[in-house]
Amino acid sequence: MAVELTFHGHASFTLRGGGATLLLDPFFTDNPLADVSADSVEADYILVSHGHGDHFGDTVAIARRTGATVISNFEIATYCENQGLKAHALHLGGGWEFPFGRVKLTIAHHGSTLPDGSPGGNPAGFLLEIEGKRVYFAGDDDALRAVGLLTPRLVIPMHYGTWPLVEQDPHAFAKRVEEMGVRCSVLPPGQKLTL
Ligand code: NI
Ligand code: MN
């Protein structure tokens, strides 16, 4: 079975596989690049890497509408549970076998305070194993260095072009990745890719 990935602009992705729809860092409202809206996007699980508004985004509204389970660190999971949402907490280094596959929380060097100032714990990346495919969502990072360390089969750039602050040329990045002998796909928002 294949895993189908869709980029929604900024750091938001949908992954379909293992019989579930996973939404990663669902930031649609106020995201000028989003190809979907918070009131129509589908989700069985919502994975949140850290508490910042451009990643936590529309998590509460989508989880409330869809009944999706939020997967995040303990602080963000508890914050969601306190709002009546379903959540599954993991700590950095911790992993869990979900019905769709495995999720492990990895370390990320960043902040994580939630939009209302609540403590958001430690920022994380996700190591996902679904249908025999391994997907690493690294979060905000030194991407080229990470590519050199990880030597993945395919790199998908994210977190660029949303605002002037994160204005970068993904094609220039892709060229440098390919010079390292690694495939790199720049996905326009809304474009699907089968892994
Ligand atoms: Ni952030
Ligand atoms: Mn960010």
C-alpha cells in the first residue's frame, strides 16, 4: 500500500495511509498559501510539532469538527484535552503504535509557546512509519545540514514563501540538495505525491 502526501503550504501536510488521514501542523486560516480551509479539511489525527501559531494553527477548530485525535507533546496534548478534544501525548524520544502506524517524537531546536501564551512544552519533529514507508517531518531546522546527516531518498521543502520573513527560493534549495545526490521535490500547495 502507498502513502499519499499533500502539501498545503507553510508546514502543513496531509498524509493518507494505514487507513487514516493525518494532518500535520494544520495552519490554514491566515496562511496565504493554503489550498484548503479549516472548515473543510479532513482529519482522523492531527500531529502538532510545536505550539507556535503557524503550526498549532487551526488544530482546535478542526479537532472539534472532525473528532480527530491530536498527537503532540504532553503540554500541547493536555492543553487540547482541557478544551474537550481527544489527544494522545508523547514525550521526546517516545513512540506509539497507532492503528495507522508508528509515531515517534524527535528533538527539534526551537520554541513552543502557544498563541495564548500557555506553555507548549518542547518543540518536536515526527518520525512516522506507515505502510512500510518512513517519513521524517523535521520542523524548522538547518535543512541542508539535516539532509547531509540523514541521507534520505527524497526531500520535500516546506516553511518558505508564506511571508517575507520566510522568503526563500525552494528551487535553489532543491538544486543544492540534488548536488548532494538526494532527490528533492518542490510541491506547490494542493499537489499530491505518492510515496
Ligand atoms: Ni515555530
Ligand atoms: Mn514556523
